[in-house]
Amino acid sequence: MFNNPPALDRLQALRDRLDKPLIVRSAYRSPEHNRAVGGATRSKHLDGAAFDIAMANHDPVASEAAAREVGFLGFGYYPRSGFIHVDLGPARHWGDRFPVRTTAFAAETPPAREVLADSRTMKGSGAAGVATLGAAGVEVAQQVLAETQSAILPLVPYLDTLRWVFIVVALGPRQHACGLRI
């Protein structure tokens, strides 16, 4: 895994400015993965200095403005795939901007943020934590697939089945440390 602290700092600044979670669909890419997905040969993803951010929970116009304010310079627009590319490369842009919405995004009052390390799920151990995190991961994957990949929509029902598998694992019989099933 490649770590680019200045890029990560800008990404956090963007999240703070928008005051909403970001769904990062792509960040650092190895050269092999970049080739496999058809990335540019000099992509900023290769340096860990680029992020593809889903717009499912964001106003694209406000997101772009906030990204510029925190120092991102490169912008790629992918409205059909539902994301904006931002990077720390030279100032440039490509693609067609997202269409203007007839109904503006509603202003939100963000909930108080829970520190992940203090959450009961992360402090808990065992199957309950795995099931909670697994189910949440499946829900995020399900949302992204449903909103951006119409070609993959026939697979979405299987994600719901996978969520139930995580729940069954969490609720299934467990053995106590002394060998008794509880």
C-alpha cells in the first residue's frame, strides 16, 4: 500500500469541509492495476495523489468547489459512472460535468461523529463485530453497485444473501473457552 500524506491530508480536509463521509472508489493503484482498469500511463493514482469520489451522497457542484478550496487541481468528471476524480497534479480537467439538478440537494444537519476507535462495534470482538462490519460493507457495495453499475444489477440480490451469511455467522453457536457450546 502506498502512502501519500499530503494527498491524504487534502482528502481529510475535503471530508471536513463537506462535513459528510466520502465514498472513495479508487485511490492508489499499482502499475498493474492501473493498466488493467485502463488508467492513464502517468495517472496520479500511481503516486497515491488521486481519488475517485462517488457523488451518490454529495452535490457534485459543491464537492468540486470544496475540492478546489482545499487544493486539488486535477478534475475528471464521470457522471455516467457517478464519480468525480480529484488529484494533486497540474491544473486540468476532462469529461463532461455533472448535469445541473432541477431539485437542489437538501441541506443536512450532520449527526455528531462517533470516533471509530470508541465505537462499541470496534471495541467488541468476535462474530458480532465481524457481522456488523461485514453487513455494513455489503450495504455500501450494494448501494454503489445499484447506483453506478447497471450492467451488474443482476448480481445485487446475491449481496443481500451475503449480508445474511454474516448475520448467521454472528448468531450461530459459539464455543466457550472451556469447551462448552453456548
